[in-house]
Amino acid sequence: MRLQAPQFQALFTPGLRSVAELFGKKNYELRIAGGAVRDLLSGVTPQDIDFATTATPAEMKEMFTAAGVRLINNKGEKHGTITARLHEQNFEITTLRIDVVTDGRHAEVEFTTDWHKDAERRDLTVNSMFLGLDGTLYDFFNGYEDLKNKKIRFVGKAAERIQEDYLRILRYFRFYGRIAEKPGDHEPNTLQAIKENAKGLAGISGERIWVELKKILLGNHVNHLVQLMYELDIAQYIGLPLDGNLEEFARVTKNIQNLSPKPMTVLTSLFKGKDDVTNLDLRLKISKEEKNLGLFLVKHRQELTKAPGPEPLRPYQDLLMDSREANTIAKILELLKYQGEEQLLKEMQGWTVPSFPVSGHDLRKMGVSSGKEIGTALQQLREEWKKSGYHMDKEELLSCLKKL
């Protein structure tokens, strides 16, 4: 088939036209590869575009240098990737490869000119396609069929693909949550291969796992996929608690649909206490902000709830006004998502945090002179201000001070 979609046509910037011309002159084949092809076939504009070529890194360097093209970031060179900058745009182009040795984490590669062999070493059929710059689709493993049918399958034998890089187990879940139409539509032999190889995830770095896990937590079918992680004995190898609270997880994932939660907000519903947050951090090396959010949610999710009566937001506002920590407002918004309080979330997002209208200077003008007395008086006035729902102004508070 030949793709002529507007998303595809839009890729042909002056930069890409120049790149295509250089490769054409030298008779090196150049195609769009992997995820960008999948996106284009789904009618989505790809965020990143990877290119694959029959030219070796040395041949590309020679060609670009002769044309006066700037090359940047040579970190990917030993894996066959050259990054060229033309017309203010970066082009990441990788030589076709075969995996010679894999250890479940890294691969030693050898360059090839065989497109089929390169497709064979990719993880999932929907990620193994190439697209010529004339729109011709090169699809060796029925990736387009699977994409149309919303099926997620490994290229070739699932166990072999997984053993090349155990992180592919989580990539399977991630793409399932992105593409599959309904939960539970897995091939039994795929799930069996995942279960038999789950232990391999123990050797994958926490940072790589966390990148994939965050995407799974924000995708579709998240409740189904996390339940599956427990059924297939994956959870213990990726920092999740052995006795995760799956009932709470099911409840919270329902609450937060359409509320754009942070990944940590979703994940915390599995945790029974702060030790679970600490253990996750030890395994995945999450950021300080993520860890603090997890600890905040575990601490406040049960006792900090809306007030009965006309001011349901008051407990949340009070906590914010009393807090001395940074980012408390962001944490409270995540708590409201966790609790499924959509209306209160909107109100809290629209609430401007008021500033306390009285200062020590005002009290000195009224004759309160000692620092200790000023501190005590300010604290009492803050309490009165709080009771008023933060409505009392300076005059009302100062007249209140006379009574106190």
C-alpha cells in the first residue's frame, strides 16, 4: 500500500527534502521506521521521527561532512545512529542492524542492508514497519493488520523477543494500553512467555522501568494491566508491593478517569502505607517530588475529606493555609483527583490563596511592642481569620484584637 495522508505530507519540511536528496544522490535507501510509521498509519502526527538506512555510520558521516551538514551528539554512533542538523531540524538516522549478542539488557549489533533482518529484531509487530519517502509501506510481520485490528503481538516468538530485552514485557503492556480496544484480549502464549520471563525484570534498571510504568499508568485499561502484573508475578520485580491493594486501585482508577492525574497519584492507590512508597523509591529511584506526593496521599487520603454543609472545600483550604511545605496546592489537587472529587477539584483550581491582611507592623502601631506578644497575637488573629473562611479584612481583625 501507499500512504498519502496529510500527516505524512506534512513531514516534508525543507530539512527532510535536503536529507532525502543527499541519500538519493548516493543511492542509499532511507525510510521512516518504527513508532512514527505506527502513528502515521493511525492518522496521528508523530512526535519523534526515526529514520533507518542502508548506509553505515561512516558512510553517513562522510556524506554529511562533504555536504557541510552539522553533526550533533555522537553518543548513538556505536549503535549505528547519526544525528544531522539541517534547516533548524534534527534528523536521527540509524543503520539497519542485527543483534549479535543480547543479555536481556543490552545488545551488541552488527550492521546490515537487509530490511527484513532489522524488522525481525524489533519488539512488537506494530513497531516493526518501515515507510518509504514515496509512501510505500514495508511490513514484514503483518503490523498493519494488527494495528487495524488493535492487536498487540511480539515479532516472531514472544519468549525470544523478551529475552533480548526484558523491558519489552512492560513495553507490551504500554502499547496494549495505547492501542488495544478492550481489556483481556491477549494471546495465551504471550502471557505464558511473560510469566516465565518476569524474573528477568529484576536485572533492568529502575529508571528504565519507571519510564515505562508511568506511561502504563496514564494509558487505557490500567486497572486490567496492573491486575495482570500481579497475576503474572511481575509486580515484585518492579518495586510494587507484594500485597498491593488491588481493590483500592480498581476504585481509584475509576475515580480519576478524565481528571489527568500524575502517574504517582494512580500508583499510590496500591500502597497500604509509607513503607510502600519508600520501597518503590529504592527500586525505581523516583524523583523527590514524586516520593513526596506518594507520602502526602498515603497520609491524607482517608482523613482529609470534604466538609458537610456549605463549605465542602474548607478542610483542604485549611491544610493549604497551615502548610509550610512547598507545592502543597499541587498535592491537594492530586488528592482531590484520587478521591474522584471532580467538582471540588474545579473549585480548588479556581481558588486564589488569600494573603493574611495583618502584619507585625500593624500591631506595633497599636502599641503591642514585645516580639513574643506580637507572635502570639498574630497566631490568634490567624485563627480568627481562618474561622471566618479567610474573609475578615484588616479592620475587622484589628478590632477583634482589642476584644482578645
